[in-house]
Amino acid sequence: MTNRRMKSYGLHPFIAYSLLFIVFVGFSFLLFYSQIVYLNYLYLLIPFYFSFNLAETGRNDFLKICFKNNTYKIVRIVENLIIALPFILFLLYKHCFLLTFLLMVLMIFSATVNTRTRFSLVIPTPFAKNPFEFTVGFRNTFYLFALTYGLTVIAVVVDNFNLGVFALILTLLVPCSFYMKPENPYFVWQFNLSPAWFLYCKMKTALAYSFRLSFPIMLVLSLFCHA
């Protein structure tokens, strides 16, 4: 399923996985390079968060139909451990055995949890209603911006300008994912513009809104952090 989605976006799976691996390794080293003890525990929450995407009640009910009770539990635990495997390997590489144990406990615990999909929270966005990419994209990835702004605060506290630059780059990269899914032709027709002018407007809006997201980080770094 993941490979098909990547191909539909025009991205070869090998290239996507390679870029993902590079980003993961770079982020992991940078996180541990900061030498902030409590920041390491944030590393455990990342796979724990993604494991909750597999804990949706409807999905688990379907698995229970397909597998017997004991097999279902094993399947859920294996799924979560596969998600956590890159993090476990990196923690073992850094000889963080306690964190590795805690991560495995979290993954096994999350395999016993079901999440509901009926709850909906409308998150306000700093964007106008047009275009829809940033409004929808921001609501789907708001936690990543909370992470980058948090890293910025940590960069100021420890006076680590490189960490702040990483947070800024990540903030600028996230909006790129907003454009992977092409809009419905109906929305394109609504603009009633020539192709060249339509693309120009989209690029101008993307640059303006990306600057709006990254401006707080640039301001904080310029005022409180030294290169």
C-alpha cells in the first residue's frame, strides 16, 4: 500500500526510503548530539505516536475477524515492533539499553490499545481558506510544527544554533508534502486561470505561507541564538 502511494505521487519507493533513512539518521544523531537527557525520551514518543495510527478500532476489529485472539495479539505486537525497529537499532547503537527496554514496553502496551475515530478536533490555522493545501496539510501535520518550535526553544536554551537551523529546515520541508496529492480538477477549474498563471499563484502562496511558518523560528534564532 505504501509503495503504491509513493508511485502515485511520482516518487520511486527506493528514493523515498533512502531519503527517509537519511532524514531519520540525521535527526537521531542531532537529537542525541544535543546531550539533553530529557530530550532523549522524546525519541521514544515518536514511534509510540505512529503506533497509535495502527490502533484504530475499525482496523483492529477487522484483524480480529481475520485472526484468532492469540494470533491477533502477536500480529499487533509485531506491527508495533516493526515501526519501532529503526529506533531500537539506533538506541542499541548508542548503548541506551534502558531507553530500548522502555521503548519496547511502550510498543507492547500500545498493541493493547484501541483508538476511536469518531472524535474530531478542528485545529485553527494561520492561513486563509485559499488554497486548501496549507489548511489541510497544517491540520494533518501540526504536531511536526510543534516539534520544530520545541526544538527551537531547546536550541536557544542550550545555545545550539545548528539545532535551530535543523528545526528551520524541517519547518520548510514539511510544506513540500502538502503538494504530493493533486487537487480535484473541480478546484483547478474554479480558479479559471491559465496554466502558467495558476502555477505562479500556487508557488507564490507556497512561499508566502512557508515564510509565515518559519518566521517565528528565524526571529527567535536571530535574537537569542548565536552561530
